[in-house]
Amino acid sequence: MFHIHCHRYSLNFKGIPYRTEWIQYVDIEAHAIEHEIPPSSKKPDGKPHYTLPAIYDESTGVKLSDSLVIADYLEKTYPNTPPLFPNNTRALQGAFEPPVFANMSAVAQFSLPYLVSGKFFTQRGEKHYRTLREPGFGQRLEDILPVGEARVREWERFKNDVGDIASWYDKNGSKGPFVLGEAPSWADFVVASYLVWLRVIWGEESEEWKDLEAWHNGRWKNLFIAIRKYEKIV
């Protein structure tokens, strides 16, 4: 779900006109097959894995899925727009997402229980999501939310993991809120898309979100202030 935000940031940053079509989570595969949108990867059993975001560019007839594949396409097809990979940083930025994802592993227990709160899925969609995710935890998603001392310990682990990402940003010499300093790039949209997903789930006025914004000398609050203009939904 967070990759959808990354895709939106990229399109808004480059100033490319687009229209959003919303698809229920449970309908993603059927929609992709019906509209001949290629899978983004393969499942462990070798079957195609269909995910969002996906695009259909009416000007070229191209249909694609996967946020990085889409970013590469946008860079190549619309070269006269602000670059997502400035200064020949494509290879480095392409290697950036896996460690970011790895450093977000602790947050699943603080986010997935909220997804089945009745606010984000239809009844059919929630049943589908539970079928996919609950076997991996061996319990209902509501029950993975830590409480008491476990919550304090796991929240601190999440803070430290996100702190590792903050330390990567610190290497830019304090020249700006972005990985590359003063210029936003795809790597920033990757990080922001993971975090904004949490903001949507928890709520902007939640204790969790306010806590996260204050971490690491306000690193994440400053990042969101800097890229908020790219958040608009079209």
C-alpha cells in the first residue's frame, strides 16, 4: 500500500498529469489480468504476483506495475521533467529501498491491527487480507499489537530501526532535509511513502504519529514539511 504513495509523489514531483483509479485490495489481481497489466513479481509458488501501483500511459499505450519500474519509465519517457535520479544516482537509489524496508520490520505489529479496524477495507476485502496475513502470524491481526512492557520494548526497537535510516540522512552534511541534501529524489519518496502510510493508519493527531515526528531531531517532520506539496491526490 505504501508504494502507491511513492508513485503519487513521483508523478506530482515531475508534474505529469494523471488520474487516479481506486481498486479494492481484494480486486487487484483480477483488475490487472482484465486490463493486461503485467505482474510486478512472482509468488513463492511461481505464480504471478499482481500489485499496485500500476500505470497506463494513454500517450504511449504502456502498462506497468512496481514503483521502481514505473519510476524508470517516467524518467525515460519524460526527460524534460524534474529528475527522480539526479546526478547519475539511479544505481544507488535502486539499492536504497531493501534496507529501508528491512528497517521497518518492527512496525508491522503497530500497523496491521489498525488495518482491520473497519476503516480501510470492505467486509470482503478485510476477509481477504486476513486470509493472506494472519497465517504468517499464527493469530488474529488484532492480537499482534503489543501491550504493556512489550509495547514499550517494541516501540523503542522501531524507533531505533528508523534511527538507522535517519543516520543515513545525516551523511548529507546537514545541507537539507533530503538524502541528497537540498534536492528531493526517489529515495526520499520511498522513505516518505512508508511513513505516510503510518500517518494514514494512525491518524495525524495520534500519539504514535506525534511521537514519530519528534524522533531524531525532527528529521521526519521536516521531511514531510518539505514534500507535502507532492502529496496531492488527483
